[in-house]
Amino acid sequence: MSITLIIIIVTVIISFIAFNNEELKYKLSFSPYSYKHNNSWWQILSHGFVHADMMHLLFNMYVLYIFGEVVEIYFIENSSIGILFFLSLYIGGLLFASMPALIKHNENPNYISLGASGAVSSLVFTFILLYPDQPMGIIFIPGVLIPAFIFGALYLLAEHYMNKKSKTNIAHDAHIAGAIFGLIFIGFYDYHNYLIFFDTIANYLNF
């Protein structure tokens, strides 16, 4: 069984338990205020294993399965400790994606975030850097496929815009931070990935 599938199973179990236990969901969710003032240190990790509702959970786990399996295989095939690299990417992405909220909302007792979106975003952008010319679909436009590097650019632009304009409860800044972590992590793992990335784009564009 892959590590990706194990993460999905654990996340689904914890999320389902929390669906029926609001007190547990609150304790596991990330409150920057509680993290700072009440030493709720576990929340910066535990919030990635609980979700707001079924759709939130299904979407994150679907994306995690699609991209996590590919990225995990990459690490396993290229390193004898590939599983540790994959876990470092996922957990590191989850922690790094929490930093914007920790900085901006540590004095706001009403701010709560939850979900694996930040960690999943790090996997998606690791995939994009590794396979920039692979086709990716736009979820709201079925049948439309665009190269991964273009998808990534459009995604970041959209998240930045919504982060500035949106008044929803979606943590767009966590998505952006997770993406950045994924891009940094895979480059530090092997900087040749950056060179291959730009060469692949140049060849795709016939430069």
C-alpha cells in the first residue's frame, strides 16, 4: 500500500469522526490564536486531517490521490529513502502553508482553518515542476486540457486574485504557500529539476 493511500485512509477516518464531533473538529482545527496563546502546537499539523464537510474532504482526497501517487513514485524510484522525502514534502507543505495564517491571524480568536489543501497544493506543484508539459484539466471546464506549467501559472494568478478580493472562508494564501513550498522542495531535492523544467517548456514552445 502506498504512503499516499495510507494518508488518504487516515485523513478520511479522522475527518468522518470529526464530522460527528464538533468539539473534536475544533480541537484539531488550526487556530493561530490558540497556537500562540494557548500552546495548541499540535493544531498546525492536525488541521490537515480534518475537513469542513464531505465535499471538502472528497475534493482534497481526489487531488491527493491523483498527484500524490505520481510524486511518491518519483521519489521512490530516485532515492533509497524516497518515502521519507515524500513524507517530508507532504508534512512540510502542510506546515509551510499554515505560516500566512499564523502571521496574519495570531491575534484573531475567531479565525479557524482546516483541511489538507496546503499539503495537496505542494504535491500538485511538485508534479507541475517535474512534468510541466503534461496535460491538466480545468475542473469547471470538462474536456479542456492545458499544459501543466500553464495550469500552474493560471492557478497562482487566480488564487492571488481571490486572496485579495474574496470574502469567503477559503484560505487562498495557504494554497499559494503550499504551492511555493512544493516548488522549492523539489528544487532543493535535485536542482537539475529546475533545468529540466525550463528546457521542457522551451522545447514545448519551440524556443
